[in-house]
Amino acid sequence: MSSRDYLGEFEHIVILALLRLGDRAYGVTVRQEIEARTGREVSVGAIYATLDRLEGKGYVKSQFGEPTPERGGRSKRFFRVTAKGMSAVNRTHRAIQSMTRGLDLIGSYS
Amino acid sequence: MSQASLPRIASWLVDLFSPGEDAESIPGDLLEEFSDLAAKSGVASARRWYWRQSAKTIAHLIGSGFRVAPWSIVGTVLVGYLLLVFGDSLAEEAIVGVIHLRRHHVTPYYNQTQLATYVLWLNTSILIGRLLMSLIIGCFVALAAKGREMAATITLGLVVGASLGVFFLVGVLRHWPQNAYLSPFLVDQFAHSIAIVIGGIIVRESRLAMTRRPSGV
């Protein structure tokens, strides 16, 4: 993995949602967590497109739960962040902190 | 109650466009949220939410299909287009050959009614044969684009539609104003794009039927 491999903005938000949700992280809870915390309406398709991309990079892993009647007999797909994903989150955080250090963002734009 | 009120068309479209690995989780997540919303805010509001989410989800899934496997989709669409170009003329030649097998000795002696019947049969057979060829090529493209059947067949349908659109415009400009015959020709040609997409739907539905569990598990 390249040391320059940072998370995109939405990838970052999705991984943080997975970390917050822990064992309860699947499509519905991830979508609702992001909506509740950012106030941004996101689609299930956007969540899965991002999670599939993150899984392809090895940043998250998924496993299927049992099918349930309230979901029409369909399974939930649970996600969790891998060690590689944690490194990517930390690297991205450090880059953002480094870039914002010393800037008076609120004062500059108010 | 709430599952019965689910917008069937939107739900069918989501099933069609969800890629292999998400074929259960995406429709399941949408159904779960729809049921919760219907209990909290009423069925009408939940149906509106479901349609909005489905439209956005399908747009994302088509886009991600191209990002995840661009060369696989481009390759299958290109092969499908070439098959269509060569297959169309082969189908036409085969149909004309079969019809002439029994008739070519007597055609010059047809009266007006027999000639009109002959031409109608010939045109109808060619149209049906070419539509079947488009449908089969749509199925082939969908089989090759594993898990991205709809993205591949819609792309091929759009490519065929766009190339026919260009052909139509060139024809209109070159033959203006004697171009009245071109409009039905265009409608006939666009039917091929629809046949290709129907081929994709057939393959997708077959694959879903093979993997689907009975609801209520």
C-alpha cells in the first residue's frame, strides 16, 4: 500500500460510521448514522458503492448475517474495519490535522 | 401490511440493478427501512422515500459498475456491437434464403395480392428475425458481464441507439425532403435497443431466480 493512499471524503465518513457502530454496522445503520450526524441525505447505493470500493482496497471486510422475514428473507451484510483500514483512517486524519494546523478557519470565513 | 404496499416497479428495478455481491443486502436494507418508515410516517410517505432512494441507488450502482469493472463492460459491449453488426446481416440473409427456398421459381408469376402477401411475409420475418438476434445478443452480453448485466446491456442499447440516431440524422440531411420513409425505419431500429435490454433483463431475472430464497425464511 502506498503511504500517499488517503481516504476520499465520503470514504472517510463511511469508515468513521463503521467505527462508531461496531458490530451493528450494516447498510441501514451506516446510512442512518451518516444522515443523523452530517444531516446529509445519502442513498443505500452510495453507501454500498463506497463499501465495495473500500473492501476492494482491503480497508473493510464484510460477512452475511442470517436472512430475516422483515427483510423479505434477505440477509444483512455486516461490515468491519480492518487493520489496514485503521491505518488509512489515521493517515488521513494526520494529513488533515497537519494541513489545518495554525489556520484560523472560523475567523477567516466569518 | 407494509411489505404488501412496497412500490413493486421500484423494487423490481432495484433487484435488477443490484450487483451479484449486493443482490440480497441492498433490496433487504431498502425493505427494512421502508417498513420502519411506513409504521412511523405512513405508507404514502414511505413509498415516496422508497422511490427516491431507488432512483438514487440505481444511478449509483450503474456508475459504480463502470468504476469497478470498466474494461469488462467496455469489452462485452464492443463484442456485442460487432456481433450485432455481423449477426444482423446474417439473420437477414438466412431468412431471405429460407423464404426463397420454396418460392423463387414462382415469384415472377405472382399476381398483385400474392406479391403483397409475399412482401409482407418477407418484411415481417426479417423484422422478427433481427429482433430475436438483438435479444440473443443482449442475453450473450449479459451472460458475459457477470453481475453487471443491466449496466452492460443498457450501455450496448444506448450505443446502438446513438449510432442509429447519427445514421438517421445523416439520412435526413442527405435525402431532404424525400425522407418520409425514415421515421418508421428509425422506430424499427430503436426496437433493437429495447430487445437488447430485454435480453439483459431475462438473464438477470434467471440468475436472481437461481439464487433467491423463499421470502419468510
